[in-house]
Amino acid sequence: MLETSRPFLRKWRREDITVLSELFADPEVMKYSDDGPRNGAQVSAWLQEQLKDIQGHEAFGYRAIELKATGQVIGYVSLSNAAARGETGDVELGIRLIRGAWRQGYATEAARRMIDLAFECENAMRVIGIVDPENVKSVRLLRKLGMTFEREVVFEGYDHPDHLYALDRKSATAHAR
């Protein structure tokens, strides 16, 4: 389990299915997702996948964001190998919160802790975030984390480019000060 000042970042539990169902079913939360809102079977399959340990990578995977004060799970933060979406040595940051947790700084806290973890445990060269340019809240978060726009990326099946933001190890150290 990882800790920040307000939330814990922990592995998933079966009982998290309730909040995940709320999160993945909300059209506003899923607006910029590749697949849009997900149904109960899809959410259950996703959780089953997260309950498996990812061997050999201390940082990789999805972690529940649980508030210390209440025990409420408000979303997830993730790190994944991004070689196919970025460059060799890149680790991709992902984050999604229930609407009731937006604009309270939880995403920033959780993301900063995961960026630290990527550089500490995975020896990442860079942490990247890939975002739809119309998703202004996520763009704002990536910039707040010290990431800078690098380039447009177009993935198979997309009808418009996403934007790739990056933060290298040296810039992360400078930004943390």
C-alpha cells in the first residue's frame, strides 16, 4: 500500500466492485474513454484482471484510491509499460475519479506519488500521459504535474489525435522542489 497525505493507493478488493460500477457507468467520467461507459459484466471482468498480481513490476498496475478519513474508494491511478504508445523507457500514468471527488486535489496527490514510484522502482526514463486534447481537466492535471506537450499521437481506430505529455526524471526532480 502506498500513502499520500489524504488517500491510500492500494490493491483492489472484490468489494470495490460497487464503486467501480459507479465509476465506469458514469457517462461524464467515461466521456473521453476509448470505449465509453461500461456495463456490469465488463466492470466485473476488469476487476478480476486487476485482482491478479503483475509479476516483476512493483509499480505497474492499477491501484484503488481510498480516502484515509472515510475508507471510501474514489477511483484509481495506474502505471503501465508504455513502449507501444510512447518510447522505450516510458511509463504511462492513468487516473480516473468518481465525479464527487473531482476538483479536490486527490488526482494530483495520487498521480505525484505514482510518478515518484515510477522513477524509484521502475527506473523509468519518462512518465507520459496520453489524453484527448478536449479533456481540459486532464490536460490541466498533466501540466500541474510538470508534464509538457510533446506531440500528437493517432492510434488505430481513432478519428482524431490524442496528445502525449511527458515528464523526464530530471524535470520531475526539479518540479518536486
